[in-house]
Amino acid sequence: MAVVRSELITKETSQEEVMKASRQGRAFLVHYHIDSYVWIVVNGKPTKTMCMDVGLHSIQLNGRWWTWDEIDKMGGVFDNEFDALTAAANL
């Protein structure tokens, strides 16, 4: 018998199940949408990249996996160019 390791939360998922997963630390929010553009700061300049996948410990941008620590050291990942410009100015 196969063990179910993850389960998609849908609108049919009961509120009780969602709350239980949250209390147990098994529910995560993803702030970046897969197959959409995000901005990162590379060498002090905002760069538009494609968000291809998001994991607990890393994010895949333009086909390359970056750890969250690497992204933080570069300046961060942002939803829009204005936020990336602001972060680049503050580096």
C-alpha cells in the first residue's frame, strides 16, 4: 500500500482539514506563482526571470535552482520591478 506524502488543497477540502494541517506545520503558502515572471537583483541590477518551481528550501529561476540563502545574499526575489529597484538601491 502506497503512503500518501502530499495532498492538494482544493475548495472541496474541509476547513477542519486545512486548520489541522496548519496547526501541524504541514501547510505552506507559496508567494511566487509558477510559470510567471519575478525580479531578482543580480550584480546590483534588477533582472526579470521566470519562476519555474518553488520548494521549501529553494526556488527554480530560469531553470537553475537557488537556495533561499543564495537569493537573500543576492538581494531577494520580488513580484515587481519597483521593489527590485528599491532593494538594489539599498544594497
